[in-house]
Amino acid sequence: MNQRSSNLLDEALGLDQSIEPWPLRGRIVAIEDQVETSGSFVLHHILKRSLSPNSSNVSIFIAFSQPFSHYDRVLRKLGCNLVTQRDNNRFFFFDMLMLQCPGGDEGISPECGLIALYGKIYKTIVALPEVSSKNVTIIIDDLSLMEVAANGSSDYVLDFMHYCRTLTTEFDCSLIALNHEDIYSSADRPTFLLQMEYLADILIKAEPLATGLASDVHGQLTVLNKGMNYRQGSSRNKISNFHFKVKENVVECFYPGSQG
Amino acid sequence: MVMEDAEAPHHMLLLRNFMSQGLVHNQPLLYASPAIDPRGFLGTLPSPAASKDEKSHKHDPDQEKGLRIAWQYKKYFGESQLNFDGQRDGKHEYSNEFDLRKPLERHFLSAQRVDCVSIQDSPNLSALQDRSATFLSQYPRNDGSISCAGRIAIQSFSAPQCAYSNMEWDMLSFIRSLKSMVRSSNAVALITFPPSLLSPSFCKRWQHMADTLLSVKAIPDEDKELSQLLTGYQDMVGFLNVHKVARINTQVPVILDATTFSIKLQKRRFLVLECLNQAPVDGSSGTSYGTSGSCSGSSKTGNLDF
């Protein structure tokens, strides 16, 4: 595996330093992608890093998009065994594929499904041993499907995200969420997307190249890291932009023109 | 999912092929359409094309013997499951070519093989969801080999004559639920829809939902520019674009060499998809592939032309 090639993404996220304490502690990461270029590989990469054998991180994965078998196979090729991690209580998988909040006219609030989900996450975290409860990464794939599950009630989804945000302050959790930027950019009022971008400490955008798709470059990533902490104790915003190629066992990241 | 073009019904060609292919290979079909009587459409399904190598052109119930291999599906089926055999050359053939002028034989269209649903008058999507769930429950995915597969074809899902067509979130919920059910079964679903009738934001949501996303586009007759740019333009009826290919159990995107294909009807009988070929450029004129001007005729020379 080309250790160096994945460092551009790790560098942008602050993961190139040590894994303990988890650099994404207490931070919210928003990943945005488009139909032409999927950003799910970034989720997989962060999940793999969070389940590094050298750390005591725990990951809670909220899946609206794919079943467990999909992520299991993808992560295996990346060198991470989710079944083992699940058995060791380091990985919790919440299958939300069939979650559908009932319509409002049935007298049951659409919030009920999301409230129950939040309760489940909270209970899982408080049940963890002390040291693990300080290193929890909550991953959501993806927010647009959570909206569908909530019958279009974006406000309820935002409320849910705000509740999850309290977990980042109370328990130092990391919150990673994927969403599809092109859904909202073509809407009249992209409020939901803007709210998420505002909440996020790190914003990652996966976009196609202006020249279209190619077999050796799958797209470009732009990472905006707000208030990145440097060793000297100072913090400032950092923007990184680079190209990427997604392989089964690694993501290669490189500056434009540097790939031979 | 296939995005339709309001100018021409080319999605119907894909739908017919999909439906016929499944029925011919013993894959039961659930077909839903906005028509009052969807069963009427079954009469337009094409029959498998006779193989070019066949020495005799007898069209009898055993005509499947002449089918050519197009896919390697045969390794997933037990020998006994195939209800036809290409005993010639000892190969079992999977049909990918159909003759649009020859309707599919009636015995393929029995009620046991094809279940039809009209979605025009449904006030909501519960009935279609229930029918889909019942259908898919017959093809659960086990760890063992695939013994039987099923196909779902939904035509013009958001057509305005459907009573639920303004219930955008309900349609999305249905697609999401169907996708989940299909993922855990040995089945494939093909949904066509008119994107121009959805708001841009919802159209994007639908596109993200699709595992594989295609679009068809009509091309105008007698377009002089196109006829000069493309070889075989006069035989083309439209374009097929591949926007996205399913990535299940992998994070690696599928990058195709070509994403746009021409749709041709060979002898008005056979649906043919071909990569586009540009007409030869006249090298001496100095024009590049990027221009859309005339390639062979004389053109006005600008001040900077040599």
C-alpha cells in the first residue's frame, strides 16, 4: 500500500499526526458529493482510520444507504474487518434501510423515528466503558435518505443533527455525515445544505473534474478545515485541494499533474 | 433507472428487451404501468432473434437452440433450470438479441410468469409496494446458488396521469423501499421516468437513488450538423447515455470508455447499441475534433486561418 498517497487526505483532516487522542474528537465533518462523483469513499476512509488497531475508538454507523454486507466487503478490502470489530464492541451498525416515519395525519409525529434513533445512539454511548466513551465516531450515510425516511421533514433531520451535536460537546464524539450537494444546489432554497455547512468544522467536497471522468483520476477533493489545531497551539482555517483515484484497497490522493 | 425523453419513447425499446429477456430465461416478471390495461403492452414484447449461424430457420418452440451467448449467466443456473438448450456446440445460450417484428410467444406471457399492475388510479403507492414485496419474497437471497431470479419493470413511474404523481416524497420513499427489498433478493428492477416532470431537486434525488442510471434521448431527423459529425447518423433513432453504473460491495467507480451510445434499429427489427464514431476529419482543413463545423465541405476562412 502506498502509505504516502493517502496522506494528503489524512493531512487535510489532521489524521497524519498521531491517532491518540483522536484528532477528530468533538468535531463535525460534512462530506458533500454529486451524482457523477461519489464521496462515500471518504466515509470508508475515516471509518477505517477510526477503527485503527492502535486506538480505542468506537464507531457508530447509521446506515440509510447500504446494508451491512456492502460496508463489510468494502472495508475488508481496505484492511478492516467490521465483523470482528462488531464482535469486540468497537463497531455498532444501525440498519436504517427500512426506517420510514409514519405520515403526520396518522396522529404520530414524524419525529418519532429519529427521536428513537437518537435515543439508541445515546444509550450505546453511555453504555461504553469510560475510556471508549471519549472516542466515539458517529457516521451517517446519508442525510438525503434520512430526509426521505422523515417524509421530507428537513427540519426534523436538522433537529436530529443538532441533538447529535450535543454529543460532540458532552462526550467529545466526532460526527461524520455524507450528503449530496447537487440535490440542494438545484433547489430554490438550499437551506438544509447551508445549515450543515455552517455546523461543520470540516467540509469535504467531492466533485468531478471539469474535464469529466477519467480512469486515472476519479475526481477532486476540496477540504476546508476550520480552526485546525497546529502543534504550536495556533489554529486557523486550512483549505486543501487535490485529485483522487479510488481503488479497492486504498485511495490515492495527489496534486494535479503529479500522477505519472 | 432510465430517464425518458419526452420527444420519443426510446425507453420502451429498453423496457421491451428487459422484459422479454427475463421471460425467455424463466425469470418471472412484475410489470407496472400507467396504462389502464398493462397486459396489452405484453403483446409488443419481442421474440428472441434467430441466430445468424442457424442453418435452418424453423421457428418452433425449440427455437431457443439458436440463441447466442451474450452473458455468462449460465454458470449461475443449474442445468435443469434452463428450459431451453442450445445443444448445438453443446453451449447454453443467453439471449440478448430480440426481433421487434416478431411478438413473444403466448406461453411466455401466462399469468404465472407475468403479473401486471396498473398504477394510474392508485391514490397512493401502498398497493404497488405490497405487490412488489409479495413478488420479491419469492426470490430471497440465500448464501447458496441462485435458483431463480425475478424482474420488476415499472414504466413511466412519475407520469402525470398517475394519481400519486404529485406526491414527491412518497415516490421517493417507494423507490428507497423497493431498492432495499431488491438488494436482499435475487431480482432486478428497471424503472423508467420522465425527468422533465420532476422538479430539478427531486430529479437529482432520484438520480442518486439509482444504482445504475441511464438516459435516452431522441435525435432530430435531418440534422445536417450531426449527419456530418457522426458515421451512420441516418440509421440512428436516438442516444443512450450511461450516467452511473452500480457499485455494490465496492467503492471503486466504474469508468467506461464510452458513456454515449447510438440507438439503431437494424432492419427495423433489431435494437443495436453502438459507440459513437465521429466522421473522418479532413486533415488539410486544420479543424480539430472540438469544432462542430463542417468537416468535409468548404467553410469560410477566418482572418487567422492558414
